Amino acid sequence: MTQTIVRISDDALARAVGADALAAAFEKQGCDVQRTSSWGMHWLEPLVEIDGKGFGPATLADVDAILSGTSDRAIGAIEDHPFIARQQRLTFARAGKTRPLSLEDYEGTGGWSGLKRARQIGSDAIIEEVTRSGLRGRGGAGFPAGIKWRTVANAVGDRKYIVCNADEGDSGTFADRMMMEGDPYALIEGMAIAGEAVGALKGFVYIRSEYPDAIRKMERAAQLCAHIIAPFEVEIRVGAGAYVCGEETSLLNSLEGVRGEVRAKPPLPAIRGLFGRPTVVNNVLTLSAVPHILGEGGANDYEALGMGRSKGTMPIQLAGNIKHGGLYEAAFGVTLGELVNDIGGGTHSGRPVKAVQVGGPLGAYLPPEQFDIVFDYEAYTAADALIGHGGITVFDDTADMGSMARFAMEFCAAESCGKCTPCRIGSVRGIELIDRILAGKETGGGRQPDRIELSPVMQNAPKRGRTAEEEIELLTDLCETMKFGSLCALGGFTPYPVLSALKHWPQDFTGEAVAERELGTVPGGKGA
Amino acid sequence: MSKELRIGEIVAGHFHREGPLLPILHEVQEEFGCVDAESEALIAKALNWSRADVHGVVSFYHDFLANPDPRPEVQICRAEACKARGIESMMDEAQQAAGDRVKLSAVYCLGLCSAGPAARMGETLHARLDTGSLASLIENA
Ligand SMILES: Cc1cc2nc3c(=O)[nH]c(=O)nc-3n(C[C@H](O)[C@H](O)[C@H](O)COP(=O)(O)O)c2cc1C
Ligand code: SF4
Ligand code: FES
């Protein structure tokens, strides 16, 4: 009798919900268990695949029924599942289909052909194709990759470096993790192509320490393919729990072994980066998109997708209180409503959606009224929001937006690198201010003057205390200072979640009565 | 082996790398459960840096502890996506289950945001936790 081939992901999320025990159980039944990457349908993990058909979420109790074909966990052919069929997977083309560390699987699915072609066409043509594809940085800022590469290629230096930013600190995002755990060679190939383009022989991957599985797999992958990418070399480095080290200059300092403080720009890292040498810093997804683009005709195919100046596809991450969470790669242009309701199936709790945070902890909270906004860098910027790294975190109507705004300030205070005052001190003042506002919620808002304000030397302090409206005005003012006075986006963008929460859900800050009174009078308020 | 010798070995093991300090600190933290003042001084000496330079780096990062904590540790994600799935309302019972025996620490995202609440113990990750499973995870830590 031939052995049944059972495929179960060894992605960290699948393992966190029991995939290892499940794999062992199928092995015990005499099956040939292959550990593959994840399809990205996270609500179905652990997902068991036999002959292309899926069963999930599977537990140990389901093993026998799955093998005898009577399981009620059956979801039919995985590739035909609407969540998969609707996607356009370029960067995640191998997701669910290959064994992450198998060189045989990688080559068998077109692996290394981008690098081979890159080596034939040479630096200029590589950069030209990456530029033509319209690929923009997927780490948050959306800077055109081709232009960055051109700058590094033209810069003079005795050595150059490729640095892959795998710090993925944004909550609600996991595509970098899935890429590194599921298709590590694609990332390494992208880095080697970047090296070929700019004349670098050394690459670093800086992975956050919260990703043990990704670290292990990337280390192994770098060893196993060393002979293929040589003379290019890849070294894995592990972060140490600082969110700000995702900012590129802070990351470079961290790699150099000093405090992860943000550097002032210029000089750009492209000119003076790691150890003062010209350096490409790109996100995992940016680099992983490159092998496809360098394939025959890949650049044109990529450019043909998307809208406006947002070209190609974006691996979007559906997270938080969502029914069908996971990885959804699609061409730019899809609306938020489609993502949350049609694809994501609404909330996990079944309650109405209250707010959606797009772009991680520094991204704005959007209400369902804004669900027609399309996924496009410029459209989000115009709406005072950001795409960031493509994370979408859904909240149901039990969420308290006042405490989420407080958390944004708290996070900024905890993670600030300390270099500039609006961020380092402003975030702490922000927490205090929001606490005062929230404390006034029950009492109708406002507060009495404190001892310091009453002292005669504080000539400009109001002696009558402050009304709720004035406190909110103060918070808005503080946010403006942080926005325009911070060196990097940690201090500069923390106001987005705070102000958007305040704008759309003022009642969560001051209670219903005051919110009513305020409508139209608060700067940035609903009626403003 | 004395601490001085061992730290000397660790430093020597990474000395050839470009920017060796973070890998050194990770290994010292792993081996001694902290990077205390004594270790800082030893690392500084071995690298021919000032102690202040090393201390500045150690104190910057959340992963390096100044003192060892012998308690088992459970890291619980307290970031937005896990908040959206209710982690905050589970924390009281988690604290109770932990008592003084288990150290609970907050992390901001484990990359399991579509299946939160999430937690980590050592190299093992846990997702889709509820009040009961989180408490029993902590009790068995
Ligand atoms: C506070 C802060 C955190 C950041 N975190 C990340 C991160 O985790 N991963 C990332 O790729 N980029 C992050 N960035 C953006 C990087 O600074 C940089 O723009 C990016 O790595 C460039 O690569 P890309 O052009 O491929 O996007 C962060 C920026 C800031 C200000
Ligand atoms: S904004 Fe904050 S994190 Fe960024 S450089 Fe200033 S202090 Fe550092
Ligand atoms: S927000 Fe909790 S795992 Fe990402």
C-alpha cells in the first residue's frame, strides 16, 4: 500500500495552535507527513492537506475521520477556496506549496532563476527592471526600490552592504515572519540580486528576537544555500526587543553594536549607512518581491498590476478581531470594506465592526464609514492614514477607543529611542493628559487647577482649572508638536492613532454629554 | 570555569564579526540569565571599550536584564491585535495564576495577530488563548 502524503504547515502560527502534535499523530498512523509553509488561512490552522484537499482547523480528535474521509472539517480543494482563489500571489506564490528549507522544492518552482538572469544582464539592467516594475518599499515609507538601489550603485565605497529589515515590530503584521519561515530562499535570492545590482558582497538580515522560528529557519537556509549565492554572503542578526530598531538608521546602529538611536538624515544610509558604507536597507517583502520581477517579463507583469503610483501586489495581513484572519496578497486598489467584510468575513466575535487600524501601531483608526478607501499609498496619505506594512487590525464595538489612544502614547513612551523631546517627553505628557481626560468622563469632564498651577509664579497657568474642551485642545496641540517636531515616525506618527480615535469616537474620551457639546468645536473634531 | 574566563571565551567567539556587541550580549544573557554590572565590565575590558559604552547598549534594549530572575517567564502579547481579541480582560486571572511564582511580562506582538491572544514561553508559542488556557499555561510554567 502506498503511504498517504499528509501536508501540515510548520509555520509558527500553525505550531502555536498544535500543528506539531497533529503531525506526530499522522506519522503514528503511518502517513508520510510533509511540513510545508502555510497557505495563510489562519483561522483554519492547523490545516491538513491530503491530495490538494484541506481539513481544518484540525485537532488530534479529527485524525481518524480525516484519514477515513468522513471528517466534517473538510473544506474541499484548497486552491479553490475563495480566500485563496481571489488572491494574486506573486511574492507569496509558494505559500502552502513547498517545504521551506527544501532546495529541491525551491528550484523546482522556479527558484534562483531571477538571480541567474540578474547575473547575466548585470547591474544597470537589474536596476532598470526594478525601477520599471514600480516596486516601492514595503516596510512603511513606500520609497521606490529602484531609486534607492541606483543611489547605492552610484555611491563610492570600499564595501557596500545589503541590509534586510526583518524587525517587523508593527502589531497586526506577520507577512515578514511568514516569508522567512515559509520561503526563506526567496528572500535570500532577492538580497543576492540586490547585491549584484549595487556591487555588495555582504548582506545582513536583522530579525526581531520575538521570532524564534524565523531566526532558526533563516540561519539554516543561509547555510544551505551559501554555495549558490556565493560570493555573496548572508548573515543573520537578532534584535533585542526594541521596536524603534525597525527604523532603518536605528537598525544600522544596532547592527554596529551601539545604542539603537535614530540617526539624523542626511546622510542617507544609501550614501553612508552601515559602518559608514553605502547600504541598501529594504524590508523583507520588498526584497522577496525581487526574484519574481527579475524573471523573464516579470517587471512588466508587476507594473501592470495595481493603481496610480502603487504598483504590483501587497501582502495584506488581516488581524485582530476578524473571522477569517490571515495573509491576503492582492493588487493595490482593493477597498478596506472588501478586505474586512467580504474577505475577512467581519468580526471574529460576530459583533459589529467599530474601528480598523491600518498600518500598525502608528496607523490611524478608521471607522466603517471610511470603508470605501482603496488600498493605495496616496489614497491613505490623503486620508491622514497610512498603509505602513499592510497590517489591518479589526476591533468590534466593545473596543474603547480612549484606552486605545492612551495605549498609543504608552507604546511611544516605552519604545522611544530618547533622542528628541517631543517624542520622549511628549508621549509621557500625552499619557497623563489622556488619563485626566478619561478620568473626567464620569464627572462631566474638566478638572480643578492643581497645586502647581495655583502657585503665583505660574503666571500663565489658568487659575480656574480646565474644561473638557480645553483639555482636548491641549491634547490636539501636543499631537501637532509631536507630528512636526519629531525626528522619526515613532514620535511623528503616534498622533495618528490618537487623533483619529478622538475625531471619530469623542464619546470614548469625554462621555456622551461632552462629546455632543463639543461636536464642531474641537479642532479636528467631527464637524471641523 | 570562572565568569571572567567564560565571558572572555564568548567575546572571542564573536570578535571577528562586524559589530560583535549584540551577539555577545545575547550569549551572555542566555548563559547567565542577565547582563549584570560585572559582565558589563568584563565585556568592556575584553573589547577595549569603556564600561559606559557597554552599559549604554545593555540598558537600551528590553531583552537584556540587569539582574537574573529565577522565576519561569511567560510573555503575553499586549499589542493592538491581541487587545482586539480580549487579552486585557484576561489579565486579572492571569496575574492570579502567576502569583509570585511566575514572571509575567508584556511583549508587543509575536506575529500571531490573526489568532490572538498569544503568548510565548521560551521557544514555544501559544495562540487562540482564552482565560482558562492562559491560566493553565501559566500554572504549568
Ligand atoms: C519607528 C519605526 C519603525 C519601523 N519599523 C520597521 C520594520 O519593522 N520593518 C521595516 O521594514 N521597516 C520599518 N520601518 C521603516 C524603515 O525605516 C525603512 O523605511 C524601511 O526599512 C526601508 O525599506 P523599504 O524601502 O523596503 O520599505 C520603521 C520606521 C520607523 C520610523
Ligand atoms: S521620534 Fe522618538 S524614536 Fe524617533 S528619533 Fe525622536 S525620540 Fe527617537
Ligand atoms: S498583536 Fe499580539 S501577536 Fe501580534
